Amino acid sequence: MTARQPPHLQRDTQGFAFESTLGKIARVLTGQYGVTVVFSPDGPRVEPGRIVIPDDDAHGELGRDVLIGYLDLLVARAKHASLAQLDALPAGIAAKLAQVIDDRRVCAQLLDEYPGARWFIGALRAHAAERVRQRWPTLHWRDRLAWLVERALWDEPPGRDEASPSLLAALHAAQDLLQEARASGSTARSIALAHELVARVRSLSAGDANNMMFTAAAAEDIDTQTATASESFGDDAAAPPSSSERGDSGTQADDAVGMGQTPGDAHSPSTRNGTDTADAAVPRHADAQPTRQRLSIPLATEFDVIADLTGQGDSAAWRALRARARADTAPLKEKLERALCADERVRWRREQERGEIDRGALAKLATTPGYRTPFRTRRAAAGRDVAVTLLIDRSGSMAGRKIELARLCASALCDALTQLSFDCEVLGYCSLESARMKQLYERQRAAGADLRRYNRFVERLDLKVYKRFGATDLSGIADIDCGHENPDGEALAWAATRLAGHPAARRILMVFSDGYPSTGDGDPQVLRSDLRERIAAIGQRGIELVGIGVLTDAVEDFYPRNVVVSRLAELPSTVFSVLSAMLLTR
């Protein structure tokens, strides 16, 4: 769609182009040359080197103050937000809440720098409130909740029509999280708080939290797509401007998987066969026949354990392990280093206001009045702006020679990547029986609770970080050990969520597995469909995923990109070769 200038702004009484004026303001506020401002019906949004503001066709007659408010908001996003992290989130309520929280954070930073912007941000807030008031009867319950969360973050009282008991109860139950959201210091923190908010509200809906004020009906739930709502909240015409500009057309299964289903999210209501569960908030009849689950939902997540062992391994054991690893992979590392150096050639940044003349822009300079960016500047290709996560299956079947070589392989890869200036992380996962979780299960069953939507009842996740991103001490890798079972889908979502928060241009996730997902008390078919759903969602987030089968071809059933290692001695060299090929492929 071609961006154009609104007619009522073309007839500016001051005699100057309002669009050009906003462009100058944007360059001053961002401190970046070459930033342009355009009007388009598909705004507002931020693009590389361009800020798109909505015109009057899509949003009605907008005043100058509101348009400048849009500019201030989008400039704040461009300056202070990690747009890549927000864009990596799948469409859904978590993405909307993350955008709401982060917009409040970045606007506060902008107002600290430019207090005069407060008037225009206020005009934008009033405009957003009026738009929501007009569309309130058609909004989903979850979208109304997102708006009231936004109101709370901006210290605005809810409107007379906005104060339903279930919405106010949800806000009341999340007061501590809202307080933390006001103090969010980064986009990653805003995203984490959004996930925690979603998990908190879902626990109310599922009856896991004791709040007698929360009485959401079957058609009034954070996961329910009501038939009365004509448009999703992702459509900016129906949403406040600070909400995410994503659609909400994905299934609830995709939404739950794409959110990562981290341990804080995992006790959400289950989704059946790609459709929203309209009865997630009310008890089922005893004779109800549930349709097949696609996600493996745990009974509880508060017993899950995440241990960071970075730098806590035995130094002598690590040095011995590293020496063995370097002996196996030193030639491969040197070959990769030479290939990377040859590949990191000089590139050009075009459409600049200063630099050397770009010959390709000379025709535009001659034919376009006012064109001021016919220059280019040199920049080196970010060939090593890649983050790599190694996720290791620690199930009991990996014991012995398998886990020993997985440890050696992780040492070789992590040591080489660190020397080559790549950031990497080493994670491990398994599940262990939890006495406290078993007691909870027994109490729930004795109380007659409907437990059919769950697929992990008495085992807790045991997740370990052996080397986190940014750390230089790799000794924790020497402590890689084995546990009991392997709920692959949940662990994969946890690792992908950590990786998605890394600011690298590319993200690679390698999974070491020696069989099919398994837990001591879960349905194997649900565990397998759960893994497939999560792998599909991770791929949509732009993460490059590869499954390494350790003496098994099970990875071929799940991972589109996979490698089967049939001889254990070849594991380090095979995996290093696979990773090298990925690093050299743009």
C-alpha cells in the first residue's frame, strides 16, 4: 500500500509540509540521520529508517496533537525498545501485554528526556480511550483485560462501562505484577512480566487461585474467542495505539506454544485440537468426552526447578574435558575461522544524508525534488552476530557413554564458539518425581477435580543452565549429568524463550536427544503432539532449530532439520560440522 499524506495536512495553514516537519522532529529525537516519517492507513509501526503514522482514512480525522503523540510513541519505541524481541513473539494476548508494558516503559524514558512531549502523549491517550469506548461491546474479554492493564500502568481509572467484576478481580489479583511492570527496565523484562500476567489470569480462570470475585463465564475467559467480537484486538482500528500491531488469527494451541509455555506459563488451560476451550473456566460434566489434546499441560509448575550452574564446575575436571575436546575439534575450528574471515566482507548502508555518492541514487536525485539521501556509508557484515543454544536431553537413557560424549561435544562446541566470538548457552533438562507435587495431585483427585486436561501430574521439571549467555567461565559444563524422564516439548519451549530474548541477528538452537519424549505419568501421544506443536511455533519465531539424534532416528519424526549420529565417537565432529555449515549459510 502506498504511503501518502492526509488531505487535511496537505492544506497546512502554516505553509509547510507537515510530513517533512515530523521527519525533522523524528531525526532530532532519535539522533539518527535518514529517518523519515510517512502517513499510511496501515500504521502505526516502526520500520528500519522509517516511522509510519496512521492517516485519516483508517482512523477518522486526527488532530495535530494526536499525530505528534503517535510520533512520540513510535520514536520512543525506536530508541528504547528491542523491536526484534517484540516481533519474535507470536500473535496473542502475551504479545499484546508485552507491547503495552514496554510502551509505558519507553514513553517514561522519552518524557524524562523531553518533558514537553507529555502534552502530545496525553492527547494520544485520550484518543485511544475514545476509540476503545466506541468499540468496547465488540472486544473480547482478553482484549478488555489488556486495555485495563494499560489503563492501570498509565494510572488511569477504568471508564464506567469498563469495570466488570471479573476484569477488576483479575487486575486485583495481579497488583504485584502491575507494580513490577511499572518498574520494567528492559523489553525482555516486559515480555517476561506479560507471560506472568497471562499465567496469573489463567490460574484464576482454571480455579488454581482462590479469588471469589473472579466469576468469568464460559464466554468470558482470557483464552476464549467470543462470537460477538467482530475484529481481533491485533487490528489497530479496534485497539489502543500502544497495543501490538499483530493479528490474532492463530489457534489457541499456537498461541500457547508460541508464548514459550515457560514454567510460569505452563499451567494454562489446555487446548483441544486447535480450537479454543470455551469451557476452560467451568467444571466439566462427568460424562463429557474431551477431544484429543495437542499440548502437554502440567498440573502445577511451582515445583519446577531451574538451577544456574554457570562457573560452578570443578576447574580441574573442566580443563581435562576442554583438552580432550580441543584435540578432537581443533582442525575443524581453524577451518571454520578461515571460512568466516573470508565471508565477512564489506557491505554498504544506503540512503544516507552524508558519505560517498551512491551511483544508483543519482537518477532519483535528478528526478525527485527535495531528495536528500543519495549517499552511502561502509559497514562490515555482522557475520558473527549469532547466538547458539545447546539443549541436552538428561534422561536416564542417556546415562553412560551417551552423556559422556554429549558433555564432550558441548565442551568442544562452546569452547570453539567462545574463541570465535559467538555467544552461546548450554542447557540441560529432565523430569524428576516430586513428593510435594504428588501430594497436590492426590488432594486434587480426592476433591473430585477434573484432571483430564493435564498430562504431567507428579513429576517436576529439572532444568539446568550449565553456561549462560555472556559468561566466560565454562566450567559448569563439566557437571552435565542424567536424571529420569524427558518432557521434550516443555524443555524446548523454555530454551527457545531464553534464546528469543538474545539480541543477536540470528539464533540457532541445537537439541541433543536419544529417543521420544517421555514422562512417568504422561500420555506418550500427547507428549509427541506437544513436541511437534512447539517445534512448529519455534520455527515461526525465526529460530533455526536442528535435532541431533544420539543413536536414534526419532528426531526424524519431529525436527524438519535433523542429523542422526549412529556412532558415538563421531558425535563431536559431526555436530561441529553441522553447526559450521549453518554459521556459514546466511
